[in-house]
Amino acid sequence: MSHSLNLSNFPPNADTIEFSAHDQYPDVVFTREMLHPPGQSRRTDCTRDMMVPVTESLPKRIMSIFMELGILEALGEATQSESRLVSRAASYLQLVCRRLKQYWQSYPCELSMDLVAKYSQTRNWQKSTIRCIGWHPQCFKLAVATIDDTVRIYTRNPGVTPILRSSQQKAVTCLAWRPFAGGELAIGCQTGVLIWSVDPMSQITRPLSQAVHLQHGRHQPVTAVSWSHNGELLVTASINDTDILAWNVDQQRCVPMHRVKLPCALVSYAPLGFSMIASSVGRDFYICSVPPERAQRVTWSTSCGSLQSFAWSRDEKHLLFVTTDDIKLFYMRLSGVKNASYELACPLVDFDQKVTENGVTIGGKVQAIAWCPRDRFLAVTFKSTAAIALFFTNISGHKINIDPYCLIFGSGVEYPACLCYQENYKQEYESDAQAVLTIGWSSGRVEYYPL
């Protein structure tokens, strides 16, 4: 185990490897003209509303909103009635429903999408132009979700950019490519999960078929999606549900994989598929063995806050994580193979805020961490500072060594909203680069950082 580090040890800068001409990474920049973010009105982000006649009666509007968004939104529409009696009755019922919801739920009564933003790994999720990004694990495909509820697919062909958009695809929170499938993408959002199939040979920008919409009870909004190692199962977590669901996507059926005390915020298979991690909105998080019929679950509790972000080593024997209320990076090591038991977590890096020689403040509470597939580079973003802290990591037997590598800054006042690594870079090129860090900046720009 390495000794605890702090951010003052970072070198001033580090050299990066340049892309060659044949790399052809897509140039992605989103401008206001390209996007149509939802307005302040709750009903302007839906295709259905754009086609509703302006003469639609109030009862029809209320019923339509109730069927689509639920009782609270329907009562909110009823409060706009010209009838004082109807408006007051709707306001009273809305208050009663909110109090009942607070009584039933054992976690703080907050709006679902506020909870999504609170536990999201994307900084300023509600207002971020880019909400999440993800590389296909086997081929050159990058999915980028934006604030206008649209997901665009970028490949080596700059002339064709498939656009995934649906009236059911609202407030995208997460996405994941299905392994060993050329163009199947799972998108978690406010209404559940959408499964898109994009023909890799298609020369059109819109898919010919609509997405498969997966819903189950109160399991929405979906805040995390993760495919099993072979792509057979999809596990999902919802900020409103205590069940972790395992979906057989081909049959459109699901079974509860685990039930926890409080609703889940994150869930993810480990790289080899032998373990899975899930976090609740409370202090508990869970490390589970896979497959589910022989599942064993170990419950861990953080010293303060909830699990904010985590990263596995490629052999699943090492786990790094950060919490919502702490400023440290924690490390856990697998101590048993059969029962997948882990040792107690130890602090590895102190992220206490520091001021660089240039007068820039870095550090503080962490937004997200990402570990490259070769276990060489760890990227860390923060909730309140604009820099990405990049660490060089080395695993030797049962020990992990971590050293400051460099700081990455954007242009002007932009900050990193989300990030991920391209998993298959070394498979495609004979290059000195070991990883490509992909960054979605707050300005709407996507940057590739070969290391």
C-alpha cells in the first residue's frame, strides 16, 4: 500500500501522445443552435405536447398528463384551472400526496430528478449540455447524450451520425453498449430503460425501428445500467426503488436480483463479471457475487455520506471509491476468491483543496473517478474545481502504488462534466498510447486525451 498523497505533489504539466492522421476521432461540439433543451414549462420537452391542439380541454390535459407523468404532475396542471374550486382542491390534494410520499419513503422527500442530480456522476447534471458519454467495448462507437434528450452515435464516418430520440426518452441519466453486439445501446432515463438497435452498416441518421421500452413498477427514473460480461443480462438501479433488477432484454422480462434497505443510486458489473457493486442513497453499499442464483452479498458502510463513484481493476481484485461527503480516495483489496470478500477500506489519496503555483484551486469533494482498462491512469473530477487530476497507478501483487501525473484544464471557464475511457484503443492501433481519456466539457465540447 502506498502512503497517502495530496494534490500539492502534482507536477506542473505532462506530455501527451499525439494522435496520428489515421485515428480519425470525431470532432464533437454542441452549440445552442444544435440543441433544444427543455424549457421551464414541464410540458415543452415532449413530442406529444407539440401535437396537442391548443383547444384541448382541461380534463383531457389532466388525464393525458396523469397517464404519462403521474398524479403529482396531473394535479399540478389542475391547479392552473380558471375555477377557483378546482384549483384549490388540486393544490390541497397535491400537498396531501407529497406528504404521503414523504411518509412512505424512508429517505428525504425530494423530487426524483433532484435526487438524480444529487447522486449523478455528471457534474451539474440538470443543466449540463452533455449528460453522459460511453464507448463501445469492442468497436469504434461513441454515444453522447445531451440535455435535449437526444443520443448521438459517432463513428469513423463523419457524414453519418445516427440520432436516437423518442418521446419516452426523457432526462437521460446513463447509457451502456451491449458487449458483443455491434449496435445495441441501453439508455436509462426518467421513464425506465430504452434499448436501441442501430444497424452498423446503415447510412441513415435515424433508426428504422423504435426503441424497446423497459418498465417495471416504480423502477423509474433509472439511474444506472450495466451489462453482464457476456451481454446476456442487463442490471438496472432506480433512485425510487429498493430492488436491483436483472433484465433478460431479448425476452423483455426482469427479476429482482437484490433488495436493499434504501433505494439504489448506482449498480455495475465488475470487468470480468464475477462481482457486482451497488450503492444506496444511504451509507450502505453492497458487493455481490455473480451469477444471481448463487449470489452472496456483503454489506459495507461508509464513514460519512453515500458512495459517489467507484472503479474496478481489470482483475476485480482492487476497488477504488469516493463518497459524497468525504475528500479522500479509498481503496479495498480482494482477500478471498471463492467468497469475494474484501478487506477494510483504507484512505489512499487526500483531496484537500490546494492552490497551485498559478493560483488555481484544485481538489475538494469528488464528482467522479475513472480508471483506464489497463489500470495505469486514474482520472478524478471534482464538484467545485475545474481541473481533472490524473494519477499514475501501478498494481504489483497485493499492493497498489499511486503517484500524481498531471492536471488537465479545459478552455476558458469550462469544467469537466463527465468522462470515460475508450476500452479498445490498444486493440485497434499499434501505438505508444495506453489509454484514451474522453472528456465531456461543460461548454458542450468533447475532447480526447491520449496518454
